[in-house]
Amino acid sequence: MRLICVGDNVVDCYLDQGLYYPGGNAVNVAVNCRRNGVETVEYIGVFGDDPEADHIKWALDQEGVAWSLSRKTYAASGHPAVSLDPDGDRVFVGGPKDTAQHIFRIRLTPADLAHIGTFDLCHTSCYSGIEPELPALAKSTDVSYDFSTRLEPEYIDIVAPYVRMAFFSGSELTEEEITSIIDRCHRLGTEIVGVTQGSKGALFSRKGERFLQGIKPVEKMVDTMGAGDSFIAGFITRYMGGSSMEESLDYAATRAAATCGFHGGFGYPKPFEKR
């Protein structure tokens, strides 16, 4: 399998530790898929021009994720501040809105699209400013998309027609609301729709056939940062590798639980100076 991720990169700044960790949905999914055994994984994004961006690129090198087609701009890397509650749940407590993540978006050239077309799947998300590129992207390869908590019907209508796999975060949603989201995505052409619900597990639908997946026990809860991205990466790895829905979801839950055992999306802490 060949996977390419296009979109966001940030450093998550843990206020209580004085450390930052590389992250961002697209980066986290890329790294986790590589760790899951996907042979070829690449990342395209917009990097800042600061030491934080250098650290993200260094971490991608350590994990065997190529990033040479990424852009570099004169701006700071996104650096959301994070705190942890007593149960290990991560809480974002704000961050600047003038970073590379916020003021630039990727624009895909014909050469980019031709390269992306050599991959089996492209993963991206609502954090990546990718919406205007989706029609061309979907013509190049299959797309998987993390909507996170972007649940507005108007937004789903814009994105879902170009997406093969859609992932949502919906721990507060009712059964009726989840059904509405799933049905809407299917009507717009999305093959697989999944809604993760925190401690309640996940509900997935493939062309209308429903699948339930419970959570896996965590030996010691440390940090939930990146668990959802690990779930997505686990599902993509197994499903695109030919496994059944049941097998893919079981593996996804296992990978999400493992991520809760360490800090950050995938490790690599580094001290930061308060800005």
C-alpha cells in the first residue's frame, strides 16, 4: 500500500511539562500508518521557518515519512497550547492565529496531483484548508477525510462528494444525529462513514451496513492526544490492506489504546520557550 497525507502540521505545547511534541492530523496519520507497516508513506504540507518546523521534519525523517514536496513559508509553526486533566484527556487552551497553519493553505499543482495519483489513498482533514482542492484531489486518487467535529450539514455537503472514507468525532451526539450524518454522507457518495464516540466506542457504516466497535482497555492512561488519529491510521492500514471491516476496526481500537500510553501524538518531546 502507498499512502500520502496532505495537510496540517503543528507542535502541541504541553504547558505543564514545558515540552512540545510534533503533531497535526495529517502528520499523525502519516506516522502511525508507517508504524503500522505501510511500506510507502509521504506527507505534503506547509512548514513554518522556525525550529519547531525543523523538529517536525526531523521526526518525520526518523519515522521514514518523506516530506520533500512540502512548502516552506516565512511564518511560525502552529503551536496550540495543551493541558491535561486528571484522567489524561487533552484539553486545548488556545494558541496564536497568525501561524503558517492559519494564514496559508496548500495549493496543489498539476505535478503534485500527478504524484498523488501514484498513491492508493490520500488522507487529509478539516484542519488543512484543503476544501478548494478536493475536486481535483478526488480525480487523482481515493480520499479519506477527518471531519473531526465539523458536523454542519453545509460543510458535509461541500466535502463528502469527494471522499471515500469519512471520519467524525461525536462523543456528544445522539443516535439520531449520528444516523443523520451517516445517511447524508452516503447520499453524497461516501462509501465508509465512521463516528468515534470516546468511551462509547465507534459506529461505522459501509454503504449502509453498520459496524460497532468498542474501546480497548488501556493499561495506564497517560494522554489521549492523537488517539483518534491513531484509530484512523489503524483502520486505513488494515482496510486498504484487504482486511474486513471488523478486523480493521478491531485493529484501529488497539492502536488508539496504545497511543493513550504515552505523551504527544507520537512522541519526540522537545523543550519550548514561552512566547
